[in-house]
Amino acid sequence: MMKKSYKIIDETGLHARPATLLVQEAAKFKNDISIEYNGNLLTMKSIMAVLSLGVPQNATITIHVDGEDAEVVFAALEQILAKHQLI
């Protein structure tokens, strides 16, 4: 199990468009991938779960990846987070 934390800097927080891209990317992997915010740990493979967290600007999220090649998973997710200027 690996986990990394990120500070969301986007004015609108973790909103629908990048959240959808993150969920789609997470779904490509067999790994168990979760997102944690404010004490809630939910699957990152469900758009409803991710959006239900309501992550605002300046919040810190933690992504948990269980399974092989966790580094590859983090690299893919971090690319989306950075591309959409969330972190």
C-alpha cells in the first residue's frame, strides 16, 4: 500500500471535469485505488464517490494505491492533476 497527499489549488476544488478524468484513469488499473478527504476514504473508480467528497480549494487529499506498480498508477494520476492545474 502506497499513499501520497496533494493540496488542491484550483479555485473550484476537485470539480467534475478533472474528477471524471481521474476516475477514468483509475479504472484502467487493476489496483485498489482510493481517495481520502476529511476522514472519508472512498473508491477512486466511482465518479459519484469522488464528487461526493466535495473537495474545495486548499484542501489536502490523499490517494491510496494497493497492488503492483503503484508508482505507475501515481504517475498517471499526477499527470492529470498537474495538467488540469489541480495541484
